[in-house]
Amino acid sequence: MNTDTAQHADIKAIEDVVATVQRTQRAKDAEGFLELFHPEALWTTGHGKVLIGFDAIAAFTRAVLPSVEWDGEVTYEVVHVQFLRPDVAAVKVRQVYHSETDGSEGAPLYVMTKQEDGRWLLHANQNTQVRAEAA
């Protein structure tokens, strides 16, 4: 497999992980969401809560995700992938909450690592809320 073909396959696999983030968030599927994380992952929520290690991420996710309420749906779109090494990618995502009463946007950065079995996992992640510019 040449480099371009391999990179294209990796980008597709990364996009599939982000699509799974979207699906599991919409379904409030904590266990499905947690399957996407590296055991030594770290996560910073959109409100700045720092979670270090899978156990902390799992405890937070299991407590929060099933009970989250919103009146619309959320979409996740990969807007940029930058390979830092062949097995490490910085992935910029556009996260939009679509609601009739309150739409908001996030700008997550996922640093993903490719595992020996070829899977890409979330490893170091920052979920940042986008604030509307003051006029």
C-alpha cells in the first residue's frame, strides 16, 4: 500500500471514529462512547473539567451522558486532519448543537493514536465551546 493510499485509509478510519462519537452522543450511549478511548487518555470538557485516565473519563461519562438533556441534535464534522507521525493525528472537529431554542457550537481537538491492531483511539482531547463574537 503506498503512502497516499494508507493515509487516505487512516483519514477514513479517523472520520469513522468521529462519526461514532456523534452516534453515541446522540444515543446517550456511554459504553459505546468509552470504547473510543485509549486506556491512558485525557479529556478536557467544554467547561474545562480535566479528566486524566480512562477511569476518570468513564466515571464522568457514565454519570453525565445518560442524563444530558437537549431539544435538538448534535453533529460532528471532521474539518482538518494533521498527521504528527504516521500513528498520531491531530483532528479538528466542528461540533454543532442544532436546536430551535438554542444552537451552540464546539471546536474539539482530538489527538488520536493508531493502535497495533489498526484502530484509531481518542488519546488527548480538548472540547472547546465556541462563543459568539461581541458586536
